[in-house]
Amino acid sequence: MNFANARFGASGAEGLTAQEFAHLGGGSIAYLKTIKSEDAQRLFPQIEEIRPGLQLFALIGADGAPIMLTDSKDAAIANAWEHELETVSVH
């Protein structure tokens, strides 16, 4: 299924363009994603090389913009709360 073209009748999001969907929750929602250190460079290209095999937590804005990378889930959640962002877990 192509989610960019999906329609959500009951939720009131029917007819959203891909760009509108990407900005849904912007400024109020952040996604918390567990990632491997090997994948961190893709999301956070500005970081230096990280030792392979680490479990990290990425805080990502609703629009997909990376916000924070940490080795502590609590630190990521605290950073989101500090910036008045509600966290949603991504698996």
C-alpha cells in the first residue's frame, strides 16, 4: 500500500497530499525510534563514526527531521518533553 496516497475517512485526514501528511503533527509530535549505531550515520550524517553494535535512540520530528541521537531512552524522552513534544514510539 502506498501510504502517501492512502485516505483516512474516519480520522478526518481524507484527501491529504503526501506533503500535508508529512507535516501532520509538526511541532507537537516526535517519533522515538530504536536504531543500531550502524544506521545512525544515515539519519544523522553530521555525527562522527560510532562504534558498531550499539543500541541508540533517535528522536525524529513529525516531518522526518532528525532531532536527537542518544544511548538513553530516558534522555530522548526528556528532550522531547523539554521542547513540548509528545513522543510516539516507532518500531
